[in-house]
Amino acid sequence: MTNEFEPKIVAFVCNWCTYAGADLTGTSRIKYSPNVKIIRFPCTGRIDFMLLLKAFSNGADGVIVSGCHPNDCHYTSGNFHARRRWITFRVLLDFMGIDINRIVFAWVSAAEGAKWAEVVNSTVNKIKELGPYENYREIINEVWEEEKWEI
Amino acid sequence: MGGRKMGNLNEIAAHLLQNDDVQLIIGYGEGSAGRVRPLFVSNKKATEKLLFDSRCTQNLASYLYKKEITCLGKPAIVANIRTLRGIIRLAAEHQLEDETIIALAVSTGDDVKELRRLEDMEQYLSEADLQLKKEDKALLDKLNAMTIADRWAFWQQEMAHCIKCYACRQACPLCYCTQCTVEINQPQWIPVASSKLGNMEWHIMRSMHLAGRCIECGQCGEACPANIPIHLLPIRLAEEIRELYGSVTGISKRESCEMSSFQPDDKEKFIT
């Protein structure tokens, strides 16, 4: 056991491309970091920004969002809608002072097993450098102080 | 011009009620402590109480779809620029039908234009000044120039005062969902009590749900009892969306929502 910080990373992936791609990573025997917990969605269009907030409020240090490349969406346009949503969401988070480097977006197709491993590994390295998300942990574990209630 | 009449606010309101053109006037009346309050008039005599001056900044469009108001009959609404933009946006989102309301567009009390169709309102708005308030623009620029750590500190400090009263939601003409995500408890998306985490998540959610729809009236910020400049969050998104996709909201009944549309070649630099 080492004391090195092991980030918790949640990956929201689409069923048709990235989930199959991650499967390919495994069947191709490519090793990648075990810090990631994959959650499968029907489509990137289904990945509500609230789910990302939930991941952070449950103690995630980083989040990966990944799905089909543009024009490859199983439902034709889910990823296009998702892309606009993320463009806007990042602007809002940045404006509120939330570190957008902790959310990684990628297009990983079902044939890109190697790319999935690379996305996960690079994200884990990036989050290791950034360290635990102290700002967020502070507000999650808010302590109720009596002084707070002074009028 | 077609459908436009000009004259005194009280006279026009009384006339509309007398002719049974409308059954209700939504406007402003004298309130307590030198403030104005929304006034709902369905009796011709009470139209004397209607007033309009520089204190009348509230966006009254948020009353148009409330059940307790709609049951009172067809309304005429005293409309400043932000109310008009609210009406147009509601129509664009199919929440209002054309010719179901009459807008009494006001700039000062003695110059009232009666706008019966959405087209007339669009025309009126095309000549109006849609700029942000100077102090909002200044604070927005100041925040944009800050470092990310400073912005975090700023918002954490501001949102510590949030009491989760949802006045921002109630005041917003575009928050018309009959059931809001914060009223759902399975799953409990956002903690109910006022807490650092829940306050922040609530304001993120509210702003995201207004992305591409916000008419930048700033009503949420004005309604906030804790004086948090929360209106800057949806306004920041509106600013970005205007830059990226060139869309201005609340000016045309045919405008779309940028969040429910897309271009195959939307530009971004962050997806690997």
C-alpha cells in the first residue's frame, strides 16, 4: 500500500460507442487505470448535467463523459445535442469558479479500445496532478457551526 | 400603425374593461413603503389605481400562465420592455397563443401603446433598447476578469446567504414547469435545506434550465431577498450563447431554443 492519492473518477458513457469501446479495451487485453467507474447510458444526449453534479457531490474527483463521434450517434443527433449542452455547461461552471479541468469530454467509438484506455489514463494522471477536489469536498462536508445562526 | 392605439394608461384600461375586450388588467399599483406592487384589476372603477413610473420594473409576464390569474379571463397587461420580451418568449415556447392577451406597452404613464398581436409587440421591441443594465454589465465584466479561485470565493460567499426560498424561480416568466426538479424527492436531486452544496446546485440547475431561453430581464436577482446577483448566471449563459450562435431571446415568436437545436459543425475545443 502506498499513500499516493488515488482519484475517484466516474465515467458516463453511451451504450453504443464508448461502452462497446471500453469492452474492446478489455477483450484486447489493454490495461488501464482501475480508478474509473463506468456508468452506461443509452446515449450522451441522456447524460443530464445533474448527474455530473451528483457524481461530484458523492465524492468524485473527476468525471469523464464520452460517446459516439459526431455523425455516428445511434439516435442520429443525441451527441450533437449533448455537445451544445456541454459547451454551455462548461461556461457556467467556469463562471461559478468550478474547475472544468476535472470534467473530461471525449468521443470514443466502438473500435477505439486503445483510445479509451488512453482517455482514462490521461484523465487519472491529470486528476492526480490536480489532487483531491478540496473545494467541493469542503462544501459537501459542510459543518454546521452554531455561530452561523447568530442574527 | 395597425393594432396600435396611444393614450393614457388608466383611460385605455377602463375602456378595455368596459368594452369587455378583456376581463382583467395586470398592472402596477401603489404599494407600501414607497414601492409599487402588482395590481390585478377586473373592475372598471379600480383602473384609477393603475400607475406606471420608473419604479415599475417587475416583469409581469410571469403571471400570465398562473392558474389563479388565467381563470379570471382574458388579460391586458401593462408591459415594460422586459415584460414584452417575456410574452414573446412564452409565445415562442408555445405557452401563449397570439391574440389571447393585450399588451399595454408603456414607457411613461402618458404614452401607452395598445398592442393586440404578437407581431405588434415584435415591432415595438425592434425599436427598443435591449441593453443590459450598466451595473449588471460592470459586475459581469468584473467577474469575467477574476481568477477562477476568486470567482469560487465570490459565489460561495454570495450563496451562503441563499435561503432557498425559490423567489428567483417564482419571479421568472420562463420558470413555468408545473413540477420543478427541486420538488421531486425520488431521486432527491438537490438537498432541500439551505446548504453550501444545495444552494450551488440549485443555482446551477436553474441557470442551465434557462440556457438559451433567458430573456435577461434580471427579475430573479431583483426578487432575491438576500440580494444575491443570481441573475448574472443565466445572463452569462445568454451572453455566451449570443456570441456562439448569434441568437437573442424574447424578440421573435418564431425564435428557437439553442439548447434544443444544434448545428452539425458546432465548434468546441475541449472534446478529445
